[in-house]
Amino acid sequence: MEKFDLIVIGGGPGGYLCAERASEGGLKTAVIERANLGGVCLNEGCIPTKTLLNSAKLYRHAMESESFGVTVTGAAFDQAKVLARKQKVVKTLVSGVEATMKSHKVTVIRESAVIDGREPDGAFRVKAGEEVYLASRLCIASGSSAVVPPVPGLKEGIEKGFVMTNREVLELDKLPGTMVVIGGGVIGLEMACYFASVGVKVTVIEMMNKIAGATDEEICRVLMDEYAKRGMEFKLSCKVQSVGDGTVTFEENGESKTIACDAVLLSAGRRANTAGIGLESIGVETNRGAIVTDKRLSTNVANVWAIGDCNGKLMLAHTAYREAEVAVNNMLGKKDYINYDNISSVIYTDPEVACVGETKASAEAKGLKVREVKLPMIYAGRYVAEVNNGKGFCKLVYDEGNDRLIGGHIVGSYASEMIYGVSLMIGTELPLEQLKKLVFPHPTVCEVVREALFAL
């Protein structure tokens, strides 16, 4: 039985970066991955969806460019070609991850992993196919999968191909005429935006009274207004009752209603992949399926860490990256911990949404005395130059008692590229007067952040 200093279970963003950093730190490392390296993010999530969304944005800009003095005739959207490009992008990036593992001398084992207890000397046993491997340390990065609620007809719809999760929808080579999206969270909204932008009639059914989860309510209203202009319809505070052949039945204001559609996208959340991997054999604690971790990503079992979606903290690839670094640093005896307060989240719709830290409401609920400022994006000259009648804005939340920025919320172009700066401001905990000394390049859309700082 081959023995490693570290075995990483799962080769997604957190898993492969953990392996890379551990190997750089001198640990003999193996990654066990049952599918392609890159995990859901690279193969079925972040990267393929952004590839599709970019194509949709180009198409929409072509169709709406006349107001910018550009007339386009004969613009057409080819789903099959878009899909082919998506597959090429994914293949390129997966190959890059494979090359990185090879260059760092990380052993990649392509099997399903099951933890199988411990040896007398304390080493962990991990089965992978017909082989058994030993490790002094384990890092669990087993990811997550789509939740399939117990709605009548839903499972059968998936089997027939009428209902799709994030995985199947990315392989759809022909556009449906109509689509129902079950769930108005980030994944559902991004794909709803994609299909609506290329001419599909989309209806979003959401159980909550707002879309996008904990996202700032005013931002949610801007998104809904923008999507409505593209023909998207929202059914909020509605519960799906059943799925039939070509129909979805839901409850609205106590009344059952049925809508016909050509396809259904199920986006009802994600669940940690922890069942069946042998956690119980070594006594790893879980809570509702998610592995319990502390701020160093340690579990209740010594020398076992858990990173990424499987710990249920923030199911974001960039969170997994940072968690991987924290876990490896602690493996190597370097004190480090994760701070979730300055990790941003992004919705890659058009317009983009990017948020980090507290909202005014969440801060006040914690008893903090805060000020909030909201400035329209038209405070940035470049935004006015590039966007017609845009409704974007930037909100900053300032903690008066501690003299520091604690929240930032942006809707508009380039929001995803701007938010890291706000995250840095929050993470450094610099006083407001110091933040005002930052110099922003001109003309850039991020200048709205500067203006907001001076408006606090």
C-alpha cells in the first residue's frame, strides 16, 4: 500500500489547489477524483456558464447596438456553435489543471474514494477502486451536487430529459421555445438570463418573496426590472407542486396554476457530497450533511481538513481556493485562518451583481451603528459612455463605531472586476480617511467606489 503525506479527496478548485500548495510545501500528495479535474466549477458550473453568458451578451449587444451608432443586420445565435466553444474552453482549462498536477508531482488517482478507517499507527486508509492508499493527513474536498426536492414528477422529468440540472442544461444543443426555471438563486438567475437574452421565453418560480437569496433587496428589484424588459416573468412566493409532461404546476396565493413549457431547469440549491465516502469510519462530524470545520478548516478529527462546498460554508470556488491555502498552511505549521466576512459573491448576469460583507439591515441586526451611501453608476464617466439609461448603482456600508467599511454592493457593468477592491478595503480594516487617499484610474467605472467613499 502506497503511503502519502496527504491525500486530497476531490479534484475541484479547492482540491487541486490544496494538492499544489501541499506539494510545494514538501508533502508527498495524491488527489483522488472520480471525474474530471476541475470539479463542478470548471466542468459544469463557473467556467462553462460564463462562456455561454458571454456569447449571449455579444448577441444582445448586436441586437441592441443601434443606439450606439452601430447597425447590425442578419445577427443570428447558433446554440450548437456556442456549445462547441464552451467545450473547447473547458477542455483547455482542464488540460491546464492536469499539467499543473504533473509539474508539481502530484499523484492523480481517477477513482471514487472511500475512507476505510485507520491503521494501528494512525494512518488513514482510503480505498480507490481496487487499491488501498495510506495517508498521514486527509483533506476532504468532495464538492456538492444539485438538490432534487421530493416534488411529484421531478425525478421522472430528469430521467426523461425534460427537467435539467446545472449539469444537463450545459449540454443542451438546441434552444427551447419556453423554459421554466425552478429557483431564483444565483445559478437559476444566470441561466435564466442566458436563455432570455437569446430569445427563450423564461418564467422563474421562486419560493421566497425575492430573488437572489440574501442579495440587497434594491439590487434584486433592479435585476427583475431589467429581466422583465427581456420578457422574463417572475413568480415569487410560489411553491412548485408537481411536474408533468410539458407542464409545471405551482401554488400562487393559495391557488394552483399550471404553466406549459418546453424545458425545465431545476435550480433548488446544492447539497454537500459527503454521503458514502466513509466519514463515519473515522468519526468526522457533520451537520445536515456538511462537514463541520473551524476557522482553520480543521474537522473534529486531528489531521483531517475539509474545504470547499462539502463544508457548507460558502459554496464558491474562490472561497475554496482560500480555504485550501489556509488548510495547507496549518498542515505545514503556519498559523492561518479563514475570514468569510470579506469574501465576495458575484451574479454574472447582464448587468452584473457583486456583493461583499454586510448590508445595512444585516449590520443593524447585529447592533452596529452604520451609515449607508448609495450612488448611481452615472457618477463614473465611463459607465455613462458605455451604458444607455443604466440603472446600476453602488452601495457602501460604513461602521461608525469602528471607523471601517463593512459592506459593498454593486449592480452594473464590471461589478465582478471591481468588488475585489471593496473586499480588500473591508479586509484591511483601514479607517475611512485612509481609504479616501486611494487613487483610482480615470476614466473607469470603479471610480463610483471612490465617489461613494467621499459621500459617506
